[in-house]
Amino acid sequence: MIYCIDTCFYSRMRRGDKALQAFMEQATVLIVPVIVVGELLAGFEMGNRMMENESLLSAFLLSPGIQVQEIDQKIARRYGNLVKLLRNAGTPIPTNDIWIASTAIELSARLITYDQHYCCVPGLNTDAP
């Protein structure tokens, strides 16, 4: 199974959320959108344990089965389409979350998230632990 994670997945995993372990064990690939990496690094910048958090993140990203996904043309095109669809439907969501959703859709991955607003994204498959 190919899963994609959002920022809350990583944060809860670091806090020891056991429900996420099953997803990690089932995953053949766990995709981490570069947008998620950016959100995490921004959070580390505002915290008081930046070096420790960056070290833990680096180790996680180097783990077997973890794939950091950069934004490419297909993901960018999907993003543009989703922005239009969500605005026209009157259901806009945060910009970074549209990038994350675009990544998951383009890679045919299920997004693991606790955020309910992803349910209004057409074509996105989600799982909530």
C-alpha cells in the first residue's frame, strides 16, 4: 500500500500515537510531500529544540520505505485544478493542504490524516487512524 502523510501524522507519530504504527507497517512506500517537510522545519524554527527535531526528522526521512516527494509539473497542474474546483464548490482549504492532496492524488496514494477538510477534495482517498 502506498500512503502519503500530512504534517499532523508526523507530529502524532513523534508523540507516540500507536494507531499510526499499523499504517507504517502496511506501507510499501510512505510518501512525505516536500510541503510537509517545510511545515515541520517551520515549526522547528519556532520551537526551542530545533537541532534535536531536525536530527529526528532527518533520520525518519532516511528510513527504508520513506520517499520525500518534490513538486513536479504533474503535481503543480493537479494543484491548479484543485484550487479551481475547491473555490468553485465553496470549499477552499489551506494552500499547503492542497499541495499535499495534489501529491497524494498524483501518486495514487492514500493520505493518512486527522484533518477533516480533506474530505471535500475530489479524487483524494484518505484514511484516519
